[in-house]
Amino acid sequence: MKKSITLLALILTLSSALFAKTTPADELITINPLRTALGVGISVNANDASRSVVRIYNADNTIQFIDQLAKKGTAAKAYILKDLEDGNYTIEVATKNQVVKKQIHVYNEDGKKSFFIFQ
């Protein structure tokens, strides 16, 4: 009887761990274009966003920029992209066990630099 109660408690504990709610990376990390400048806004909705790292890679996977968010709790920061040359880039935001990557394309249109984010 004692062994069956212990076994039942173990099974309940393991089954509850299987159904524990995890938050998808896209809900924790958002990357959106800025409305008034050529850039992106990045926000991390985590308990400790200070461990979050933002990296921008070019098409050859060479790091063009790296930054660590320095705020505990939720953090948001804008990154201006006007100094990037025309081409394809990857923005990667990593926090704890979550990573979000977005592809962007920087180009000139009628002498004005612009970009778009692939969805």
C-alpha cells in the first residue's frame, strides 16, 4: 500500500511536469520596426531581461553588432539601422533558453535607405 501511494505521487508529479505551461519565445521577445526612424524596437518581457543579448549578423554570418540589455525585468531598446550597408541581415535576440531570429533586408529606394522584416 505504501509503495502504491509513493508510485502514484511520483506519476502525478511527472505528469504535471509534462503539462507545465511554457511561454513561447515570440511572446517573450518582440522585434518591430520603429515608426519614426530607420530601425527596430526590441522588447524582452522576462523576469530578468539583463541576461538578454542582441546580435546582428550579415549574410556571411559575421557579427555586425552585439549588445546586452542591462535592465532587470522587462526591457525595451531601439536599434538604428541607417549605418548598415544594403543587404540581408539576421537580428537575433537571446534570453535564457529562448532565441528569436528575424531576417531583415536593407536597401536604397530613390536615394533613401529603407528596410523590411521578413515574417
